[in-house]
Amino acid sequence: MTITEVGQLLGNVIQAYMGLDASRIVLKDEQFDAPKDQAIYILIEYESSKIAGIQHSVDPDTGIETISHSVFMDFAIEVCSKGRDAQDRWQEALWALFSVGGQQAAETANCAFFRSTPPLDLSSIEGAGALRRHRIPVIVSTVQSKIGSAVPQIGKFPADTIKVEA
């Protein structure tokens, strides 16, 4: 899965669990103006990736090359509102990921969700603006693969060509 696909998966799971309109789920790298109303919205921000391991194989019969790696992607989910919804409902975003529906969505997409560090209340950094923000750090574990075309085999010997005279 790509970073964008993982972000969309997180958004879809949270949207369904919390019963939010799709316009309230935002991938943070988009051009975005915060809603001016009091309702809740969810920002999903990609932070970094760490490759945990790489596997490489070549099928000796076909020469098809497969490379895959296990990756841990760090995301931050921010639950925000000008009203009290973010303050009262931020836990639902976390619950969504670990609900039966969230776990099924992750398994279908061949990934897993983990909480990385405790959630943070970032409301105080907004000052008098009264924007309530709660940040939930999340790790998504997934495997990415690429199958290449046949590659020439180095060190592959042709069929026996030795002639033995009796």
C-alpha cells in the first residue's frame, strides 16, 4: 500500500466508526482550510516510514524477480473542532482503529494498526482561538512488493555438455 492509500484507509475506518461526513476527513498534505463551524473534523498526517526488512527472491525456473519489504509507517490522527466535539469524542478515533470493523479493514488491506505513544491534547497551543485538537500517533505495519520481469541468470550453467569417450 502506498502512503496515500494507508491515509485513506485510516480515514475511511474513522469516518465509518464515528459516522462523519466524508468532507470532515482530510489528508493533511492537501490544501485545506479548517471549517469555520463548530463540528468535528479529522486530519490525517503522514510523518515517516521505517523499513523493517527486505526480502528478495528469483524463481529459478522463470527468472521472475520479487522484492518486498516490511514497513512501519508513522501517522498522526488529529481530532479537531471549534466546539467541544473534539474534546468529547477524540477517543472514538482511536477506538475505530481497534474495533472489529477497523481490524477487518486492516486485514483486508494486508496491514495492521498500532498505537505508538499516548495521545496528546494540543488544545492549549491554539491560545485564545479555542480550537480543540487531540493528536493520536499511530503506526501502520504493511508489506509492499514489486514483481519484476525475468532477469538473466548469472552463474546458471547450461545443460550438461560433457562428452565422455569410452
